[in-house]
Amino acid sequence: MVTHRIALIPGDGIGQEVTPAARHVLDTVGARHGVHFTYDEFDWSCARYHETGAMMPADGLEQIRQHDAIFLGAVGDPSVPDHVSLWGLLIPIRRGFRQYVNLRPVKVFEGLPSPVRTALPGQVDLVVVRENVEGEYGEVGGRLHRGFPEEMAVQEAVFTRAGVTRIAEYAFTLADNRRGVLTSATKSNGIVHTMPFWDEIVAEVATSHPDVTWRAEHIDALAAKLVLDPTRFDVIVGSNLFGDILSDLTAAVAGGIGIAPAANLNPEREFPSMFEPVHGSAPDIAGRGIANPLGAIWTAALLLDHLGHAEAAAEVEHAIAACLAKSPVRTPDLGGTANTVEFTKAVLEFA
Amino acid sequence: MVTHRIALIPGDGIGQEVTPAARHVLDTVGARHGVHFTYDEFDWSCARYHETGAMMPADGLEQIRQHDAIFLGAVGDPSVPDHVSLWGLLIPIRRGFRQYVNLRPVKVFEGLPSPVRTALPGQVDLVVVRENVEGEYGEVGGRLHRGFPEEMAVQEAVFTRAGVTRIAEYAFTLADNRRGVLTSATKSNGIVHTMPFWDEIVAEVATSHPDVTWRAEHIDALAAKLVLDPTRFDVIVGSNLFGDILSDLTAAVAGGIGIAPAANLNPEREFPSMFEPVHGSAPDIAGRGIANPLGAIWTAALLLDHLGHAEAAAEVEHAIAACLAKSPVRTPDLGGTANTVEFTKAVLEFA
Ligand SMILES: CC(C)[C@H](C(=O)O)[C@@H](O)C(=O)O
Ligand SMILES: CC(C)[C@H](C(=O)O)[C@@H](O)C(=O)O
């Protein structure tokens, strides 16, 4: 029996409802594979911000540094500006724990039709590998002449050789272990300085992965191709901004962001990695117990995989696919009448 | 009889084939509306670059400054790096002539099925208004420690109050003249400095357009919504990068970038505006006379409209729609067997 210690941050809104679903799946499937989980729960959230003025305590990162993994439900509430809630919790964890890979698998499942005609079940199976700690989303920038006609705002995108190399290396290695096809999102025809640099490093990393067929695609054309013919992609690697856009876009191609999972990985395991479904806190349906738990459950599978339990992870993914294909039980967002607990139970019946 | 002087830059590849189609349409439809066109043709292109070392002469902008409008076919060839061909021709014209609006209408036509299930003919009719001269695509940036492990590349995104105000003003005015719905692409939760500034100015401009219903949407979620439900959009305004991505994405939702038109506008008319179809030079099919001319023809309609001939413009757009709906004549990319000249003729039969 191996035991893992998980830091659980349910967060806001439906984060509170889908986190127990993920936990239930981890416990049930884990037990069958000799894996035991213990949980420490943290109330870091917008609610906490209203009470204490901070999304998490000043020593928050210290409190979870020794855990084997972090599970985060969802963060955000209309009463708190997004940049406060995100820069107060999500972003410090991603950056402080060097979670430089944001991994987002996308699949079209039987029983969950895609809005895109050609995206038939089983035909779309891709992973977006997003650079998660540098690039366009940085802290370098500011404003000048505030309030005057000559006011301006600047934002520095910073790409480092180390940063681009490690994300490219991760993506090529993943492609080596999948179908061997990689697409690098770029815009080297438009943005002058950073994207040709990105292209150069990706091409360098490619030389040590001779079995991967890869190409660079400009982000505008790539976005179009993902709608016109999503079936031909395997691994897509992109900068922080491009990866952000592409992961939501590909999730939509697969039917919506309601079931999409994400992992923020520190591949070197110097720090815990963080697992969070892609969906937000959904204040409009929060508190009614009807949130779709599939994003959280699939995210739990990524957590299992990261901790070395590939078989258990595959079992969870298989259960999601089988349940969607065979069972009418589902939450209202997918056209059913089940609640979160019932849908979770239905999935586990296929595990 | 009014006469307009057009600077014609056919450019590379299929640019040479679709430009005559646009010209044919301008002449034919113009004549009926008492509009006469004269053309000065310029050989600015990658071919010229190979002969002379420059995409256009040093005084290129001077040569076309007095024209009423510029029509550009397509620029680019595999033998010339994109950043050379683009920064040697397209970008200097956009920036030198303060063409700060990049306008890209998108429609789903009967007879040209969309890859997106819900995008039924007549249901998608939107315009992307892209900021075209500042923002993320700037000349400010560079590299440090070239070739060493500590190498980095930086790119400064610069947003000015004047630049954001004028593009927002253009977009809101356009929305006032259409269905009165505007979406502003943002990412104020992620990028710290520039996007909240963008949001603030858009909100300020909105106050003088009380009849427009508008909202800001984060670029990642917006990209997803454009696939999940493209029918609810009217005017979408975005920064240079966001507008670039969204215009290709929306064109794909409408069936591909093959028919998409674009206008680079200097609304103050200090300088000529430039009209260019969205598609590239398509070296793979160039020289065979089978390029789809619809992008160029629709672009000619935008040119007519800009020069004050709204009725003639509407006639061209109507002819495109009617031809697609009623005639089997079309180029191979749309499943037909016609060549460029035949397809152009077929469209004009509906004008
Ligand atoms: C080719 C490139 C520089 C250009 C741009 O990004 O502006 C193109 O993508 C476009 O949209 O016109
Ligand atoms: C909320 C936001 C800061 C975040 C991001 O852009 O990283 C989100 O869009 C995501 O993709 O996880």
C-alpha cells in the first residue's frame, strides 16, 4: 500500500461540489490499485478573501510544499476582481512551484457530440502542452501618463532559452510516447522578436526526437485548422498565451470546457504539481449540486498518472468514456437530469 | 461619372490570379453605378525581392500615397522568409498609412456549409474589427545573450490611449449601424498590465454609444464560444493579436479562409486604405488559374463601400451569396471544376 498526501483546495462555487467527486474517485479507484490518499483541506478562496483580505495565507506555499500533489476545484467569484483572485492563489502556485507545463488532453467521446462536424467520436485525441510560467503572461510592464491623453500601457513578453527548451522537450517526449506528431504554435511572421526565437529552440529540441513528425503553424492559421480539421492533431505545444487560447478552443471542439481536465506539472518533482479542471466556479449554478463532475474526475486521472499509477488513471478515463457512451445518467449541462453525486456514481460503475 | 485611381499590387502566387478577378468586378459593377476605375500596377513581390533585394522601392509609399485605394492580391513565397516579405511590404503600408482598422466580415452563405453544426446559412453574420498598428505586434524588443544558455527574447506589447480609443470608437460606431451588439476580446484576468487598460477604454467609449449592448470576453473563452455558438455575435473588437486569431477562427467557422475579405482602413482618409483578401499566395496551386476569386471579389466590395459606393458594394456581396446558393459553378477548393475566370463570370451573372 502506497500513501499519497493531497492538498485539497475546493475554492469557490462549484469547486466545492466537484472536488468531493474527484476525491471519491481517487479513493475508490485508488483502493483497488493499492493506493491510499490522505487529504488536507484548505479554505483558500474568494470567501476567505472577503474575511481576511487574502486568498491564501502569506505562508500558503509553505503549507502545501510537502504534499504529493495539489487538487484545486475552481477559483473566482463576481465579487472579487479576477486579477485579485487569480494572482492571489492560482498564479503564485503555478509560478512558485515551477509548474511550467500546463497539460490539457482533449478527446471526442461517443455520446457527447462535438459542435464540429468532422470531429467524430474517437477521431479527436490530442493534448495541448502549454508553457505555464513565462512568455506573454508576465509581471513586467505598467502604465505611463495615467489618465492623460498620452497614457499608455506596456506588457513585456519574456521567453528564455531554458523556459522554451524545457517545454519543448516535454512536448516532444510526450509525442514520442503517443502518435509521434507535434504541432508548434507560433507567429514568427508577425511578432518580430520572440516567436522566431521560439521556433529556433523548438527546431533544436526536435533534432533529439527524430521519430516525431513536427511542424510549426502560425497561431491564426492553426486556430482555423482546429475547426476545419481537428482530427489530424496529436501534441500541440504553445506559449502561455497561445496554449491558453488553444486549450479552450480544442476543448470547445470536443464539446465544451465542462469536461476538460488540466494538470500544472513540475516534471522535475522539486515541488508538488497542481491538478485543476478547466471550468470555472460557475456562480450561476453553484450551490445546487448539479455541477458536471467529469472535468474534476478526468483531472483526478491526470493526478493518478502523475503519481505513477498509469493503470488506475487509464481505468478512470475508460470509465468516463464508457459511461458517456452507454449510460443516460448525466448532469443537466449534458442534457440529463442527474446531480453531481449521481453522475459520479454512474461513472464509477464503469471503472 | 466619378473616377477612382487604384494602386494594384497583385503580389505573389495566386495574388496574380485573383487580382484580375477583383478588377473585372470593380469595372463591371462600377460602370453600372457611374464609377470608373483607373489602375496603376506595381510589381512589389517576392519575385521583385529576388531581383532587386527589396520587396518594394525605398520610395514605395510615396508612389501610392495619392491613390484613392490600394488593392493587394497576396504576398509571400517559400523562398523568402515571411518576416522579410511581410515587413518589406504589407506591414509598412499598414503602419505608414495609419491603417489602424483591420476589418474582416464573416458570413455563412447558403451553398457553402460550415464545419460547425450550429452555423447555419444566414445565422452567422459578424465582423471582426482588429486593431492593426500597435499592441502585441510591435517593433520594440530583441534578444540578449544570443547563443548562450541564459539567452532570452523579449517583445513589448504597447497599447496607447489614442490607439485603443480610436479602434473602440470605430467598432462601436459600426455596431450602431448593424445589430447593436459588440464583444470586446480581452484577457484582463491573465495579462496584468495592458488588457485592464484596454477594458477601461472600451468601457469609456461605450458610454457614448448607449444603444450598443456590449460585453468583454476573455480571449480563451471567446475562442471556445465562437465554436460552440457562433450565431450570437455581431461586432467583435480585438487587439492586433487577438483580432488576428479571431478573424481566421471566425473565417474557419464560416467555411474556410478561402472566401474571406479584409480591409485595412485609415478611417480619417489621410492616406489610402488597403484591401486584401485574407488568403495567402498559395504556392501549391499558383499558376494553374484555379484559385478561388471570392475572397478578392468580396474584398472589392469592401473597397467600393469605402469609396462611398454602398449600393454597388451590396450588389457584389449579393452576387456572391446568390451564386453560391444557386449556381454549381465553383473552383475546386469548393468542390467544383471551374477555373478562376469562369467562377468570376458566374458571380457577375448574379450582380
Ligand atoms: C501575415 C501576417 C503578418 C498577417 C498578420 O498577422 O497581420 C496575416 O496573418 C493577416 O492576418 O493579415
Ligand atoms: C484564469 C486565467 C488566469 C487562467 C489562465 O489564463 O491561465 C485560465 O484561463 C486558465 O487557462 O487556467
